[in-house]
Amino acid sequence: MFRTHTNGELRLANVGEQVTLAGWVQKTRDKGFMVWIDLRDRYGITQLIFDEDRTSKEMIESAKNLGREFVIQVKGEVIERLSKNKNIETGAIEILVKELTVLNESITPPFTIEDVTDGGDELRMKYRYLDIRRNPIKNNLIFRHKVAMEVRKYLSDKGFIEIETPVLIKSTPEGARDFVVPSRMNEGQFYALPQSPQTFKQLLMVGGMDKYFQIVKCFRDEDLRADRQPEFTQIDCEMAFVEQEDILNRFEGLTRHLLKEINGVNVAKFPRMTYDEAMKKYGNDKPDIRFGMEFSELNEVAQHKEFGVFNNAELVVGIAVPNGSTYTRKEIDKLIEWIKRPQVGASGMVYVKCNEDGTFKSSVDKFYDQEDLAKWAEITGADKGDLICILSGKSDKVRTQLSALRMEMAERLGLRNPKEFAPLWVVDFPLLEWNEETNRYHAMHHPFTSPKPEDMKLLDSNPGKVRANAYDMVLNGNEIGGGSIRIHDKETQALMFNHLGFTPEEAKEQFGFLMNAFEYGAPPHGGLAFGLDRLVAILGGQETIRDFIAFPKNNSGRDIMIDAPSKIDKTQLKELKLKLDL
Ligand code: ASP
């Protein structure tokens, strides 16, 4: 046997046993006549002791020659430790080593393999296999596995079948750019990597599979905003013969199961909020509802005075920041600077300090008296000691800016507690979204999403007002999942493509396969997909998805460990009949 136990296994009860262990040298302590070594593997650390008196001089010499990260195998006896280490599970025992074999040497690692390391991000990514030896990353990968197992367990118990769908497919327009793969056997033609298995899971419903899921890699060639990956993992799901309600209940069940099994947290029924309400109250379609600071619209009370900025604004909207009145002038100026940064883009901010003595001090005292300000405080729900922050301008922009401010203030006030979980459903998304660049409507979710039947009549007259049977699951201010009830008849699908600006020929060329399938008895169906990377990070109480991915890419989409993407050689290009024009 290569090893009789792992390094996390031995306890006082094993004292007296002869064991064989293997692992990496974490640390050596040399006392001259005695040497201690921490031996590490995935399961933990076991202390080895080399003792001149109880073993031999040669043994101790070879122990002294071991370097960090050497891989060794030892045979010896489990003995009780004199000074016990309560911080590790094997801390009551140590191994009196009688035989030592060096299995492999190691050069000095470029950063320390410790929980808190001296390695920067780039270095850790370049040597990711060493980074994975560290507890924080190792534990995250184990955590991810647990989440994935619970997902599989829950869905399988509920009758879902995990089915793989192809990776080399045809381009599907889901809003992002496709990664493409040239086909050698079909000159001049390209596969696309799936942005999601959307059309395939719908075809599985036409195929009668009824309940499908897949933990699946998806690919989107987007400019990488912070903490996005060009390849990411979805828990992709679809069900036939369902209404929106069935889907919301089932996947609320899944999320509740995960929160209970993984985090030991019981959550009540998820609140539901329409998209319009989310935008009005939080300026955000993925509101973080762990804290208040809801938006209050002030047009009625703030306009029609002498203050032109408010009078000319489409929307005047504010939030009451708890205990914010202690902000000094300087701190408020800094805050105003912060919201004026191009990332937020506000043109300014009006503030009202709600003093402890019941008076108000605002940046617009010239235009508003105490009575006016008291009304604002009443509407925004501001208490004594709070700070009312007010933005004004074009509705959509102002809401987005105030949402950024709300999140920032929550962060500063420590209201975004990662141990608290506040899930909700956002429902009734608009079907279409106007795109300024292309000057036409795009599908807000994707082109296969069903409009609400009662809104169909608006499709021609007021397309922007048509609501979809589409929903997102939001957790702590993150969209962790989203989906829709699908169109399942050819006519509606054709109508939809038409509204999205496809000619009938283009629709046929790109989606003929789906439209054909709909002619053979497609059942009503719908589904959703969760972003597994993000879900795992949130359940794990962390922000960065990268730390939960074994081999992530950097912000330029590169894997700096294997150095990809990279050039391919001339023969490969020739075989593919590709010429570069750089
Ligand atoms: N395919 C969709 C997405 O990736 C999810 C869904 O509609 O089921 O967002």
C-alpha cells in the first residue's frame, strides 16, 4: 500500500499503529538532535518527528535535507504528542519516522504555499497548480464540488435527466459574440461554441425528455468586465408542460435546498418583484434587498420651486442613508466626486442632513425651507441622523446612478453581509429592449422567450411595453439565474423573429431547425439557467468567481499558465485553408 492513511486522518486512538503516509513537505523545524516536519496532502497536515535517540543519525540527516514541497513517503509509529496543537485535527499525535523515501524533489516555489501567500495574482495564475495546493483555493474547489453534487442530487430526485449537448454548434444569437472554430472537413465553414445550450434543450423538450438539466460549459466572446470569464459554467434546466409558476417553485426549491445543505440556512418563500418595481425601488433589475435605502421619487415636492436643476429633470429621486448626517462637508464632497466618476456618471448630488435636533441642513437651503425638507425626509423615510442623497435627470440614467450610490453606501456601512442570504425573483421583464447602436429592438432575454399572451396586442403598436414570461433569480444583488417560458409554435416564433429584424429567409437560414421541430408537436415548455461559478462564490461568501475555478482566465481572456490563446503553425492554417491578415 502506498499509504495507509491520509494526512488528515490519524487521532489519539491510532497511537501505537505502524503507518505509511505520503505528501508534501510543508515546513521543517530543525532542533539539531530532533527534526519536525509538517507533511501535507489534500486532507490535512500530520507532524512527523525524526529523533536521533529513537531512530538513527542517518535518518535525521536525510530529514534535514528535505526542502519545501518535496514529495515524500514515510513509515513509522503513531505516538502521542507532548505539546498538542488544537488548531489541526491531527494535533494530538505525531509520527515517529523509521523509514523515509524521497519520491520527488521540488525547486523552491515562486510563492509560499500558505493560506496567506506572498504571491501576486499573476504569479499565482501562472503556477495555478501550486496555488491549488493552498487551503483557500483547495477548499473552494471542494466547496464547488459539494454544490454541484447537491444540484445533481436534488434535480435527479425530482426527475430531471442530465443530458449532454454538443459543443461544436451553429451560431445562436444570445446577445454576445460567439467563439468560432474552423472546420477542416468543411472548408470555409465554422462551428460556434455554445453561448448556452438554449436551442438544444428546447429540442430535448420536443424530443419528449420532459425534464432536463446539465452542468455545462458555455462560451461568450465578450470584453471581460470585472469578474467574468469567457468560458463559464451553467446549471442549465428545461421542463415541458409547465407554466411560469411551476418553474419558479421548482428552482426556488433547488436554491432553498442548496442554502440549507451547504450553508445551513433556512430561507422563507422568495419575495417576487416585477421588473418595473425593481427599477423604481432600486434602480436595478438585480436588487440587493439585504438592506433598505429604497428609492423615493420627489418630483412632486421638489419641483416647481426656484431650483432649475430639479425643475428641468425628468426624475428627482433620493435615498436616506442611515446615520449619514455625521458626514463632514469634506466627506460629502468626496462622495460627490465618487458619483461624478465616469463609471457612475452623475452630474451632481443634492444632500440633506437630518440633524439630531430635528432641523435640516441641505445643499439647496437657498431654494427650500425647513418645511420642504421635512417633507422630503418624510417621503424618503429619513430619520434624525440620516443623510438624504438626491439625484436628478433622465429617469433611466438617474436610477442607475442612484443604484450605484446605494450599493456603495451599503458597502461603506457594512450592510452587505456575505453570511446573510436574501434571494428573490424578479419577474415580468420586458420582452424587447431598444438598442441605441443598432437602432432597433433586441430580445431582452433571447428570441425564444414568450411574450405574455395578454400583451401580444401591443407588439405592433408599442413593442417596448410588451412584457415577457421571463424571470431572474437574484441573490444578494447578483443575478444568479434567469429563464423564460418559451415560444412553442412556429407562427409566434416567426412573428418574434420578424420583430427582431430578421427577414423570413434569415430566420429560416439560422433557425430553420427549431421552426421545423415546432411543426412536429412541440410541447409548451420553459426553463432557466443558473450561473454556477457565481452561485458557488456567493454561497461561499466570496466575491470573485475566479477563486472557485480551477484554471481561470485573466482579464484579457488568457490562460497564462498554458499560454493560450497562442499562434498555430503554418501547416495547421493550411489544412484549415485559413490565411491571416494581421
Ligand atoms: N439560455 C439562457 C441563458 O443562458 C437561460 C434560459 O433561458 O434558460 O441565459
